[in-house]
Amino acid sequence: MSKIIDGKAVAEKVLAECVDEIQQLKNNGVTPGLAVVLVGEDPASKVYVGSKVRKCAELGLHSRKIELPADASQADVLAVVQELNEDPLIHGILVQSPPPPQIDEDAIVKAIDPAKDVDGFHPENVAKLALEDASGFVPCTPSGCMRLLKEAGVETSGAEAVVIGRSMIVGKPMALLLMSKQGNATVTVAHSRTKELAEVCRRADIIVAAIGMPEFVTADMVKEGAAVIDVGINRVEDPSAKRGYRLVGDVAYDEVAAKCSAITPVPGGVGPMTIAMLISNTIKAARQSVS
Ligand code: GUN
């Protein structure tokens, strides 16, 4: 029987730690501030951006939400980033991904002041993660996954970990964290061209699924007793659901849960952690701005 890792509970624990730090900063005259930029009308992105801004308000953080139309130009987005780089009340900047196709996302990320890059996507922060320099920002989703493993009592040191997916948002930073001196795991990164993927996965003590394919990881790919972290949030059509769709992860939950030692549900697993780590990164940015 597997243990369900409660991401909401762990996220609340992280946020409770943040509350003390926010108060300390406020006592020193600094209110951490986060700016979230949304370009276009992607419905899922709108939901995520709304949740981030709401969480800031709940915790007494300063926040700004900047919405640009779907036909905004590269120059429009760069101008917003520039203004936020210069805004002394803003310590963290996040441009929601994915932007519309006319936007060069790499160029936008590079334009963000690395000291305000709470997403951890700027090359300077990517390098700091690889170098294990603690002054950098670690992308929120993989750092949330590491915290979930820790809170669930999953030993990463010496473990065989398989990360499925090689994105800059999740797969690559997740692999770096697992192999770091903090994780000490033996890491394999699998992706769409991996041969014998099921066999590779079956070696794993820890599987992190981040491929964006609904219920891709099935029970035959999972070793008995492995820990499974499901990063996927996929909408699948479901006429019986009120909204006409339901959310599923990258893992076939029921059959895998019956076999593994610990698993994150979707929703309620990794999702809540991403926001908690974003708030935590924003506080770190505020702290570092005055030290
Ligand atoms: N889209 C999905 N996840 C993320 C994230 O962590 N940061 C940003 N900026 N966009 C995302």
C-alpha cells in the first residue's frame, strides 16, 4: 500500500515558515514584492497566475499582475520587464510560460534581472544551480519536488532516480538537484528518444514524471516500493465532469499507487508546492536585496 504525499499540507508548512520571514522583513521596512506577467489568454496560465497573486495577498506580500494582450510584441514584453527590473518595490519577476508564439521566451528570460529571477530560469541562476552556489534561485517546481521527497521521508542519497522529461522548467533542474550534494542520488534523465524506457524506469527507486503526457507511467514501468513524483497536469476530456474535462498527471495513478511506496496525487501533489516555493524564492530575493 502506498503512502499518498499530501502536497497541500507540505505547502502549508513551507508557507508557515515564510510567514515568520515576511514579518521579519517587514519589521526592517521591506515588504517582499512579486510581479507576475501574463501574455495572452491561455486558460490554464490565467488560473496559475491568479493563484500566485491571490497567495501573495493572503500572506501580506506586495504584488503586481501585468496582463498583456495575445498579440503583444517582443518589445512590449521587454519594456514591461525593464520597468519591473527598475521597480524598487518588486523583488521577484515571473513571466508566465508558455507565451504566445511571436514571443522569444529565451530573450525575455535573459532580460530579467537575475537577482529578481524567482523562476530560476536566467542563465546566471541555471549556472549557480549547476555550481551549487546557494545564492542563486532554484526553479520552483523541482525544488518543491525535493521538499516533498524530504517530507515524505524518501531517502535520495545513494538512490537510483529516473527523471522523465528534460525541460528547463522541470527535468534538467530536477536532475541537477537530485545529483547535487543535497540529493546524492544516481540520476538518469529519460526523454522521448530514450530506448527501453520501461526498463530504465523499472531500475528506479525514485521516479519523477515530467513529460506532459496523461497517464504515461504505468504500473509495469515501476519497481515495487519505488517513490513516484508526478509533475504532470493534463486536461483530458470527460463529458461526465462539470467542466467537460478532468485533470490527470503523467502517472496512471491507481495502478501505480498500488505498487509504489509513496506517490503524489494530481491535483494536490506537486501543484501547491510550486506556489509555496515561488513565495519562498520571492522572500529570498527581498532578503538578498538588502544584504
Ligand atoms: N509555466 C508552468 N510552470 C511555470 C513556472 O514555474 N514558471 C513560469 N514562469 N511559467 C510556468
